[in-house]
Amino acid sequence: MFAEILKYTLPALIVFLTTYLTLSKLLNNERRRLQAENALNNQKYITPIRLQAYERMVLLLERISPQSLVMRTQRQNATNQEMQSLMLKSIRSEFEHNMAHQLYISDKAWEMVRMAKEDCIKFINQTALQTKPDGNSLQLCKLILEKLLDRDLDPTTKAINYLKEEVRTLF
């Protein structure tokens, strides 16, 4: 009697286990394929956004570079203090406008951008201290440009170079 039960149960168990293992392997393969497909589809959308974020960061750095600020914010009738204030306001405005792009760049790249911004602010403030606050803004602009010629790199160039290198390695 027991042998009779085994005669029917054992083949059924073998068929069940074989079917279970086959289906399990098939479903795992399908799940991995779907995950890979999903990752590939995400890359189609994320890569252009990330690249755009790097572009925006380079543009931000170009716009907050001291020589660019001098050209964009120069006012004939402004005082040195007003000119300094205009430049600092422009830096902060540009930075705040592009802050959300930090989501798409590396932490190190964001740190480089942030440090470049701080270096620009520090550079402008230190240079402004060497002028009379109520003097003509052309004096401050001239001094900024002269000091930039004496430096190897302006505060933003190092960050721009880092971003370029990172983009080359990522894409």
C-alpha cells in the first residue's frame, strides 16, 4: 500500500519540483531583463538632464567669473561700493538660480562650484577693500582685472576644468 502511494506521489513530486525550478529560473531571468531594460530607458532620459546640468554649471561659473562680472555689471556713475554690491548680488542670484542642478552632478563637482563661488566673493571683497568706497567704480573694475592678470587661475577656471574632466569620464 505504501509502495503504491509512493509509485504515484514520487513522480508527481519530481514533476512539481522540475516545473517549480524551471518557472522560478524563467521568472528571475525575466525580472532581470526588465530591470536592465528599465535602467536603459532611464539612462535615455537622465543622461541628457545630467549633461545639461553640467552645461549649466559651466555657464554659471563663466557668468560669476570676476572678468565676466566686471563686463556685465559695470556702471559708469556707480561708486566702488555700489559696484561691489552689484557683483555680489549677481553672483548670489546666478548661484541660487542654478542650485537645483546639483542633483545631477557629483558631490565633488558641486563642492568645486560652491568653492568657486565663495572664492569669487572673497576675491571681490578683498579687492574692494583696496579702493575707496565712494570712488568711481572704474577704479574697482580696473583693480579686479589687474589682479586677475597676476593670478595663475581665476577662481572659476579650476572648477570649470574639473567639470570638463568629469564629463569626459562620465560620457
